[in-house]
Amino acid sequence: MSGGYDLNLFASPPDCNFLCSVCHGVLKRPVRLPCSHIFCKKCILQWLARQKTCPCCRKEVKWKKMVHVNKLRRTIGRLEVKCKNAEAGCLVTCPLAHRRGHQDSCPFEPMACPNEGCTARVPRGALAEHRQHCQRGAQQQCPLGCGATLGPAERAHHNCYRELLDAWNQRQERSRILVLGLLRRMRKVHRTTNLIRRQLAQLGDFLEEDDALLTGAPQGEAEATPEGSIGAEVWGAQGHGTV
């Protein structure tokens, strides 16, 4: 494979001094041999793996003596190149050194559809529209992990965080109302308990008084009985005497 840049990549034909004698492309990562000839690093390493001589002058070469030509590399990096998606319609040109940065944002760059099972590759600028109509994306799990299964239209408006927050707030409000209701019932039970205690205390006092009355009645009757008996005996005796 060629180690240099394709000539068709450049907006205008590059200088012949920038060409590699091995691949005839524009020098990529240029290195200079001791004989002063310059080649793409990849090209010359592949060449020296088969032959130990310079491709131009045939002088013997030791690869350890190669030198990177960084100044030339920077000069080539400033050459204007076309976008790799020029045939797809991109008209942007930029320095060779910035080509990768443009590619990462080029609206014509082919992108794989992220929907599972879809093998389509569409331009970055049309990816959003493709996803809305992609049949493979008809039903998908929420990417945030809430577990919801969403269709294309639902995914555009789905916000599970907001929904979960609203549900949490509603649950908190229901819990607050429930706690307040329980507190009211506890206060009512407390008042009822105090009332029962007071009534039981009054009932205890009443029973003590009633028990005292019941206990005192038999003693009075016992004191009155002997006198009654003596009188009866006297009366009986007199009765018998009279007869």
C-alpha cells in the first residue's frame, strides 16, 4: 500500500519536491536518508526490508540513520486539501493538518445508524431524520435506563428524569398527608385514653364509697339484735305468766 497522500486529495497539484519517489504520492511522515533523499517513512521501511540501498542512488543505507524531516512535514501540513466527502457534495477545503478535525464534523461524513439491527450508513446531516423514520428504531429501551420502551416519536419528548421527579414529589405529598392523618388520629386516641382513665378513676372512687356503705350496714343490725331479743324474751315470759 502507498505510504503517501493521494494526489487527488489536494485542492491544487502539489510541488514535485513534495512527492515520494517510491509511492509517487505526497510525502507522509517524511524521513531523510544519509544520501539526502527523502521518502515516506512507511515506503522506505518497506523498501529497506527487501533491499538495503537507497531507491534513488542505490547507495547502501542503514535504517537507523534515517532522520525525520519535521519542517517539511509542517509545510506539507499547510497545503490545502479537499474534504474526503467531496464527491458526496462537501465543498470545504482546509489545511491538510486540519482535515481530521473537519471530518469529525462534516455533514456529509457517512455515519452508521445507531438503531440496533440497522445497517444503513447515512450522512451525518441526515442522521437525525433517518433515526425518526428508521424501522429498526420503532421500539427501543430508554437510553437513561428507566426501562421504558419508546417509539421514534416518544423518544423525541421522553424525559424520564422529569417524570420520575414528578412521581417522587407526588409520593412525598401523599406521604405527608398520610403522616398528618396519623398524627391527628394519635392525638384523638390520646384524648380518648385520658378520658377513659378519668372515668375509670371516678368509677373506682364510686365503688370504694359504695363498698364502705355496704360494709357498715351489717354492723348496725348486729348491734340492734340483742336488744330486740331481750325484749322479745321478756314479752314472751310475761305472756306466759298471764296465761
